[in-house]
Amino acid sequence: LSTPLVLSVHTIVSFDFATSIVPGWHTTIFPPYFVAGAVFSGFAMVQTLLLVTRKVLALEEYITLEHIEVMNKVIILTGSIVGIAYLTELFMAWYSHVPYEWFAFKENRLNLNSPYGWSYWIMMGCNVLSPQIFWFKAMRRHTWVLFVVSILVNVGMWFERYVIVVTSLHRDYLPSSWGLYALTRWDYAILFGTFGLFFTL
């Protein structure tokens, strides 16, 4: 039931980015990339909640390891699609020979010495590398591994939004408008949930 919603919402939002002239946003791969990312992060979030619910309510007989293993196969499939999208986006920035686009990737994202390079590599590690452990059947059925990977994917998808928005906007066409983004107390509240909101007020 949620598939049409995911397709409609994420393709429209991605077209908002893709039709702009901002380096790092101006790319036609965004619609399928956003939909795959939505399915990927959605399954990871369901996995996080499912594992907790299964343990707390003693539902092991109803939510079996077979159900969880199938979910992990979807996570590795969609995670691989997202990884291919990241690499395609990087390749197209290089292949286009547009200096602004290549600068957005080479200097703002790939370069660890740039102000936000660390966020790009955290995103890549969480979203592309961490699900690769699911190629092994024993890992697809190990509940602690599943829980840790699902948390890493959720963190990685938060960093994906951060990378898309912040690294594309903090250095645009005019060096005179360059600046650094600082987290506000509301960002901390979103990042750390209600517990974070309590400490930021």
C-alpha cells in the first residue's frame, strides 16, 4: 500500500533537486536513487523496530528468523542499488567536465580535509559497506548483527540528507557566499530524539 506513496513523494522531491542548477543536485539519477534509498532506509527502520518488538513481546514464534533473513536480502539489494547510485553520481560529475559539479564532489565530499568530507565517508561506510555483511547467511540470521547494521543504515541515511543539502550549499558558485553550516538545537533534537530535545531546551 505504501509503494505508490514512496514512488510519488520521493520522485517529486528528487525532481525538485534534479531540476535546480546547484552543483551536487543537478543530476537525473535522483528519482530512482531517492526511491531506492526510501525502500532501503524503510526496511532498516522496520528491522530496528521489529527486532526490539520481537524480543520485548516474545514474538519469536511469529516473527521467525526466516522473515528477518528475507528482509535482510531486500536491505542488501536496495543498499547495493544505493551504492551504485552513489558511484554513478560521482562518475557523472567527473565525466561531465563541468568544473562546478566536479568541485562539489572532489573538494566538498571526497576530500577528507574539506569541512564536510567526513560526513560523505560516514554515509558511504554506513550505507554501502555495512550491509555487505549480509552476503553471509550466518550474519543475516544473527540478531545482534542485524540490529547494529539497521542502526548504521538509519544513521547513514541521515548523513545522506546532510551530505546532499549541506555539502551542495556551503560552497556554491560564488566564493563570497561560502560559509559553514552549524547544527542548531533543533538539529540536535531531531538527531537524538526526545531525549535530545529535553537537553537542548
